[in-house]
Amino acid sequence: MFIRVVYESFRRQRRRKLLAGVAIALGVSVATAMIAVATDIGDKINRELRTYGANLVVTPDADTLDVEIGGVNLKPAGDGAFLKEADLPNIKGMFWRHNIVGFAPMLPVNVTVDGKQVALVGTYFNKDFKYGNDAYQTGVQTVYPYWKVNGAWPKDASNEVLIGEKLAAETNRKTGDTLVVGGRELRVTGILSSGGAEDLQIIAPLAVAQQILGRAGAVKRVYVSALTKPEDELARRNPDSMKSNPELWDRWYCSPYVNSIAYQLQEAIPHSHAEQIRQVAQNEGTVLEKIRGLMLLVTLAALLASALAVSAAMATAIFERRREVGLMKALGAGNLSVASIFFAEAALLALIGGAIGYLAGNLMAQQIGQWVFQSRIAIQPVLFPIVIGLAMFVTFAGSAASIRKAMRFDPVMVLRGDA
Amino acid sequence: MIKRQGSGTGMFVRMLMRAALVQPGRAASALMAVVVAATVATAMMTLYMDVQAKLRKEFRNYGANIVVVAPEGKPLPADALTNVERVLGGKGIAVPFAYAVARTKEGAPIVVAGTDFERVRKLNSWWAVSSAEYQVPGSGNKPVEALVGVKALQAVGGGSFKLDFDGREQQFATSGMLRTGAAEDSRVYLDLGEFEKWTGVHASSIEIGASGSTAEIDATLRSLSSSLPGSEVRAVRQIVEGEARVLGKTRAALLAAIAIIIVTAILCVLATLTTWVLDRRRDFAIMKALGASEKLINGFFAAEAALLGAAGAVAGFAIGIGVATWIGHANFHAAVQPRWSVFPAVLAGSVAVALLSAVLPISMLRRVQPATILRGE
């Protein structure tokens, strides 16, 4: 009997049920899409923040003092300690290897071009690497997305170089010209514009700089671009003081804080010192938190609005059926059985509407991801039960008041149409 | 004729009021739908207009976005800083820097920089200084206080140390240790006045953190170039590009979210109001049976919808401003400016949606005989 009443109610009042179902589906789809976007936006913006360039730098442990003003090194090259190029692939073997967006070694050498002393920096442009079974490419193209090259990027195993735009203007060089540096002929494939010190430098493959310096396999610095977690109380603690507390230490070590990644970089590259570049690293956290907070609050507002809309739709749907309630009660139905029929209907509506809404919301989130970030938005499957639960709750809450009100009416009055 | 017209208007108004008074619950739920939609629309649009300015302020923490550099080997003109400040007009901060290479007592070269600490502290908030308080190295008293980079500290030995520039020796006292992870780590920073007195070298670059939109910064860049002939004025690509990119993505994500939310709110209003009007098909039938003209009935329902839309928009606008202000406080710790320009859009939107949701069912009912409705079929 109970099932038949519910079934017939859906069969006969198709328009009303459809309306309520659509309202629920709409509310749920907005909730799903917004929650998905809000939970994933931190990740997405973190990646966008990598536009600022490297946030970590690895230097030799026994580094000597830099004497550098405005990107011009005033010290003879070949001075001081070096890192080994052979150690670099280890970076992709660290615990947080998936958070390393890219790295670029640097080896600055002072050279003479047309009688003028300039800095030639050896680096990777986009070098192929293999670590275990993972193949990947890394270099300045990944680490410094804001470098603009007018022309083509050089290849890593070649005698091709980039020349900074200011240096190009001073020495009157353009794409396709050759530079004679230390008896070597280097072909200019492009003009580099970075808005920084690089505009006055020559950027060459690392091997070229090593040959000029006469130190095979040497690297002066490694710039690392990593996805990090904003600093919190734990991140600011001194790692040495935590070593006595293994649990705390593990928590610190296994969180992608900029400091714990720096620590792991030091482990991966022997005799090195890794330091965060504070200008980039320190501000990431604040920007990230503001944007994430903003989206969270907007999501909250959206959830509230869709909850109100769904409960309003349910309230009207039930209020319209007070004649039915009157009839049932006149036929002797108790409050409990009337309420359970309505709640069963509401639950069914929430389930169907919620499932459709979840799918639609997924689609919406993907559309936003493609449109804004040109990438997929990760959707946690755990969202499904949460969203369905929310839909149930809101539907029940919206129905409850109306059901109570409908039951309080005198059946006679309702059936006469006076209530 | 005139009298009938008058009583007709009275009747019209009375019927409008009765609609709200006879079934307050139904009218209230319809009104609430409009209020919720208007609130959400107001809050989201206000936020969208304000968020850019709020986020830009956060991005200024990344430091200078414009750099002025003197031609090689020459200092900037003495009035360069005043010129820059005049161009900025209070919308940003300019910090002068002067550099020289001194020698430690072992004879190792070390970069010494002179700057204005009060300003640099505002511009480069990421500078970490180890002493509990950011002690501004004082001037006048000997020895000169210096902020020493973490790598430079190893070279000079810390505490009190001597540096030599061109045969002129100077005694320094370490006031704090500087850590940035970049070139600053290997330098010694002094007050610009002290620096000039010791070395005779003047400021060679000015780092500027200019606030404002991309267009405003471009304009600042141009007027700086024209007011400082001979010096090189350039945008810091790293900062400008990063900011533009992140800001653009955030705005786009917010826009998408807002579009979805507002469309849903509109659909909900449409659904609620349509049911409300459909529910009152008996009123409609009675009016028609009593001989009301189609025009009058349409006018009646339209007026009712417009009133509902307007009332909802006003209430929603007020609440929406409140919501936006709360979000501004919670997230940015700064008030969001109420945007009055949002109001006409919200009002027009609410009235239009309300009208649409009244007109749709009425046009559906027009073809039905009043008797059919009144019989309850």
C-alpha cells in the first residue's frame, strides 16, 4: 500500500515531481561544481604561481661570497666550490619528487665578446632526463615561464645560445649571428627578454659553459621550482629541534613545506645547501590562501543559496498537496503514515535529483577547468555521498515545516478548500 | 467615467494587497526566492568588482614591479627619487639603492649597499631579519650599524667589523642578519646617508612598487621614462607577468562560479514564481468569469510580479552588500566598497525575471475556459 501510494504519486503528478526534481538537481549540480572547483583551485593556482619562477636555490655547501651587482658578477669565475651535475637526477628521486615542477642548473662564466666582459650562463633549456622509469624534461623553459624568446630556443646538446636583449642591442647581434667566445663559435638562435639580469647575459647549454670554464660536470647553482604547501606553525619550527620527536619530524618531513623540500634537496645533492627564495616562496602562501579563502566563501554562499532554493521548492510542492493530506486523514491515516509517505517521496526525489545533479555538476566543473585553467579539475569520489547526503538533508528540512503545517489542518476545512 | 476609473484603480491596488495578505505564506515564499537570488547576485557582483583591487594589494608583497637603473658607471640624478615620488603621487613606494665593492680585512671583495631601511621594509616584506626587532641601523654615531646578509656574515665575522673602500676604513656594528635566499644574502646593507658619506657613491637604482591596474602601471612606466631621461626604466617581467596570470585565472574562475550561481538563482525564481501564479489559476478564472478584460488581468499579474521583483531586489541588495562585506572582512581583512552601480542591474534583472515568470503561465492559461478551472479540472 505504502509503496503503491508513493509510486502513484510519482506517476500521476509528473509535472510537480519533475519541477521539484529539477530544483534539487540544479541545487546539487551547483553545489558539486562549486565544491569541486573550490577544493581544486588551490592546486591550480599553485601551479599558476610557478610563473614567478624558482622558489628554491641549491648552492654548494662551502660556497664563497658572491660579488654581484645587478646580475654582473665581479669575481673571477672558477672560484669556489661546485655541485656535481651527475647528482642532479637525484632530485626526481626525493620523497616530494612529484611536487618538483622543474629545475635548472646554472654555471656562470665571465667571457669577452667584442672586447667587452659579459656573463655567459650555462644551463638546461629543456633537457631530457630519465630517473628509474620516469622520463621527463626540465630546464629554464619550465622554471622561468616568463622568459620570452624572440626566435627559437637552443637545443641542449649544441653550440646554440640565447643572447639577452640589452646585450644584443649593445653588441649589435641578432638571431642567426655567431658569437666567438673563448675560441668557440656559438650560434645565436634567439633574443631573450626576461626583464631581469639575463637581459645582459648569454645563455648557453651547460656543457658549453663547462668547457669554457674547463670544469666538466660542474654546476654553480640549481634553481628549483616546486609546488609547496603554505607555511604554518609546524613549518616555521627549526627542523633540528624536531629530530628528537620522531612523530613530529615525520609530519614535518612528509609535508611539502618549502623548508622540508629544501631539506630533502640537501639530502639528494651531496655537499649542498638549499635555501628558499623568500621573495617567491613567502608570498605564495598568502596569495594562495586569499584565493582559496575567497572561493571557499563564494562556495558557501552558493551552497546556502541552493539549499534555500531547494527547500523553498519542496515547501511549495507539499503545501500544494494539503488536499491530499486532508483526504488521507479523513480516510483514517495517522500523522505518522502521512509524514512517512511524504518523507519517502522526498528521499526518492533527493536521490534521483541528487544523482543527476552530481553528474551535471561534474560536467560543469570540467567545463570551468578547461575554460579557466586548460586542465581537468580533480573530483573526489567522496563528494558523491556528501552531496547526496546534503541533498537529502536540505530536502527533508524544506519539507518538514510544510508537512507539519499540512498535518495540523482540520481535514474538513482543507477538503472544503477553506484552509 | 472618471469616477469608475478611480474606483477601478482602488480595486486594482486592493487586489494587489490582498494577494499578499490572504495567503502570506505563499507570497512570502515567492518573495524569499527573489530576495535570495538578488542577495546572491549582489554579493557576487560586488565581490567580483572589488576582488581585483583586493588581490592586487596582496600581490604588492612580491616587491618592486618597476626598476629605474642609472646609465652604466654613472649615478642617478640627485632629484631622481623626488621625481619618481612625484610621478607615483602616493600610489606606491620607491626605494633607492647604491652599491659599491669593499674589502674585508682579509682582502676579500664584498658588496656593500646603501638604502633607506624604512622604505625597504615596506617594499620587501619577505626580508627576514634575525634580530627580534627590525633595528634600523642608526646614523651619526660611530660605529655605523649594518644589516648583514647571512652569507656575508661568515665573511665579515659578525659583531663589530671593519671594511675598507678605496683606502677608507670604516668600523661597523652588526644590527641584524638578513636572509632572503637571493643575492642580498651576500651583501652588507647600510643607511644610504652613511653609505654616501663613507664611499662617496650615490644611488644607482630605484626599485618601485607601484600599485594599480596594468594600464595604470603602464602609464606610470611611461611618465617615469619621460621624467627621467637617460636612465633606464623597465618593468620587472617576473612580477608583472606572474601577477597578471594568477589574477586573470582567479577572476575567470570567480566569473564562472558567479555565472553558474546567478543562473541557478534565476531558474529557481522562475520555478517558484511560475508555480505561485499557476496555483492562483482560480483567481484568474474568477476574474475572467466576472468579465475582466485580458488586458486588465495581464496588467494585474504583471504589476504583482513587478512589485514582487522590486521589493525582492531592494531587500536582496541590502543583504547582498552585507554578505559581500562579510566575505571581504573574513578573507581580506578589509571592507568591500558597496557598489551602487550593481543596484540597477539587480533591480532590472529581478523585475524582468519576475515578469517573465508571470507572463509564461498566464499565456498558458489564456486558452483555457474559466469554467474548466473553476470546476477544478
